[in-house]
Amino acid sequence: MNHGFPEGFLWGGATAASQVEGAWNRDGKGLDTQDCRSMPAGLTREQKNSWEFKEMTSEKLAAAIACKDEGTYPFRWGSREFDRWEEDLDLFAEMGMKIYRLSVSWARIFPNGDDAEPNQAGLAYYRRVFEGCKARGIKLFVTIQHYAIPVHLVEAYGGWKNRKVIDLFVRYAKTLFENYGDLVDYWLPFNEINAGRFHPFNGVSLIRDREENFDQSVHQALHHQFVANARVVALAHEMLPGVPVGCMIARFCHYPATCRPEDQLQCLHDEQYTNWYYTDVMMRGYYPAYIDRYFETMNVHLDITDEDRELLAAHPCDFVSFSYYFTQVSTIDEGWEKTGGNLVVASKNPYLETSEWGWQKDPTGLRITLNQLYDRYHKPVFVAENGLGATDVLEQDGSVHDPYRIDYLRGHVQAMRDAIEDGVDLFGYTMWGIIDLVSCGSEEMTKRYGVIYVDADDAGRGSFDRYRKDSFYWYRKCIATNGEDLD
């Protein structure tokens, strides 16, 4: 039996290029899909949580492309890390971080996605950042696509529903391997690949008003991502032998609302269709039998070649990673109370507390998830995202008191330790939004995740100076004691 976190456990933090970098049009970077998500001033929280606000339309995209400044597009300024990355890495090193999970902006490397040559200024930027991590003793976990793709690929190709985008993505990945293969310790082709279903513009860059059969387009696009994932795994194993490549989903852990058989069956289906389908394809190498009935119900008929099937079977991922924020209830009761979630609306569990944004806090669900994943695939597991979005207050003396975040993290660290003692091969944890960034779901800075405060508001006003929160010192102690001192 394992006791406590293993020696060498990878404690760290995670961000996404589109949410922290800013510099949306500098050094040759092209416009990407996240640059085109707007947050008009004056919206209520209810409006921000509505699908009408979150969904991209052709009209919204056209307005974004026409806008030549930052306007009401928060991802265009992010946390200004493009200019302050050295300061941020110093803070990460001070905290004792072992690993930094970050993403590369595809549009900073290939501004249009199909350019003949990569943007040298973009390549140089990431080499500086990656070498800066290595100089500080911080390992690198790099996400190749964290939602954002060059907007040209949406306009000219139709996004991921076009098979041609597979080749463009593989060429982009190969460029990263050629330039940073000596620096990166872990690679992840796609962030939260199941986002293609729960937020199609983020996940597979599709716009509903352009599709005749939206479900068909979404799942065909997802299939192209599965194929691209397998090709990138194959390429990495060829070019960078011994360097692990993982897969990732947004993990939605479900509990049946009652012992009513129909609720139990609904829970099984929810787990299959929102979680297992994606990891089964990437970890087992084939489409699971249960998905056929789902596709028939959705009138989905995928174009899958024999070569596709061979690729998927031959190149499964080396480890499985996931984001974990909350759990939800499965029920056939359409009147069941709802609450907020990670870009979704969830059925509420009456036994759990909720965050300020309605997300249900459930450390036990993390332990359950870790056990389920390891039992299903018998490969190493990594918690790629976990954290609490909350409103923080910067005091006049520069301090930020966030005991609610410390309490949240403490519970989830304990759950990971319990899972390891259950026998799970868990080798790392990167807390989401290690530094305050623009929230992907609500597109605001007010919903803060970091243990490092960024002095900026939802309109991008402020000094963008960094301040250590109380949780910074707590996490530093947690890392220093390898998860033993959680007081």
C-alpha cells in the first residue's frame, strides 16, 4: 500500500495562452478563435451564464474580425503575461512549482494556420519562456491546442469538420517537436477534447448557424481530432522517444439522483457520452460499442476510413489527464434543480456546497474519478486542472486573504492522497489558473482562480501588477512538504 504522495510528484500550475498572454496582434500573431469571443459591458451574471451569450454566431464572428483593437474582447489582453513572463516564472519558482502546464498559441506559430512557413518571432517567444522554465528547475507540460485555432481555419476550411485541418495540425505539432523537443517533458495534443460536444466553438471551432446537421458536424469534427491526436502521438514517439503524450477531457463525474433504475441508467449513459467515449477512443484505440446507439439517435453517420481505425488502434496515449471542478446529478426528472458548471448547466446535488458561481465543491468526486480512470485504463493519471473561481479582494497593503480557496485546495489534495493510497498511479497535479486569468466560461477577470493576484478588472483596466495571495504561501508549503502539511 502506498502512503502519501510519491517522491518526485509533480506539483504545479496551469494556464492557457489565450487566457494569460495578451499581445493578441504582436510579433506576427494571427487572430484566433478565442480573440473573437466578446464580453459586452453591463451583462448580469445570469446573462453571462446563458447559452445565448456563450454561443458563437456568424454575426458575432464577423464583428470580431472587423474589430482591429482590443474592444470588448477580454482574451486579447489576458493577464499580459507576454510582457511579464519572467516575473511570473520567478513567482512560480519561489512557490516551488515542479511543473508548469501551459499552451502554445497556434496563431502565434502559424498566424493563419496554413502558412507556408512558421512565424519566427512566435517560435523565439516560446523558446525564451521554455528555457526560462528550465533555468528555474520547472518541468514543462505543453498543450498544443487549448481551444484557440487561427480564425482563418474557420473561415476558409470550416474548422475541424474539414479533414484537411488534420494535416495542418500535425504540421504545427511537428514544428513544435522540432523546435522544443529538447525542452518539453510532457505533451498534450488537445485540451478537454470533449468540449467539442459541450462547447462546439471552443472545442471544434464550429458555428451552429453554418451547419445543416449540427450533431453530424460536431462528431465528424471530433473524429478528425481523434485521428489528429493519434497521428501526433505517433509522430512524438518517432521524433521524441521516451517523451510521454497524453489525452485530456473535462471530467464530469455523475451521481444517480436516486436508486430508481431509470436514474441509474441515466447515470450510466451520462458517464458514457460525456466522459468515457472520448478517453476510450484515445486510450483503448477504438470506438466503443455503446456509442453506436447514441449516434443513431443523433442521426450521426461518421466518415471513418480503415486507415483511421488502424491509426487509432496503433497509437493510444501514454497517460490520461483531465480537468476536475465539480460533480453533478443524473436523473430523468426534468424538474430537478439546476446549477452552474464548467461551460455547462448541471443538475444540483443537495448534499454539496456550491461556489459563488454555482459550481458544486466535491473532493470525494475527485477520488472517485481517479479510481475510475486508473481502473479502466491501467495507465498513469494526471490532474491537469483543478481550482476555485472566486471574487478576491486586494487589500491596501497588497495582501489577498482567500481562506475559501485554501479550504478548497486542501480538500482536493487530501482526495488525491487518498486515491494514491487506493492504488492509483497519479503522478502530477497542475492547479488551474495558477495566476489570475480571464475565465474561459464567463470571460471575466472577476472570477479569479489564481494563488497570484493580477491587478486588472473585467474591462482590462489596471496595473496588471502581481500580488501573492494567502493561498500562494499555503500552496508553497504544500509543495515543500510533498502534500503532507495542509494546515
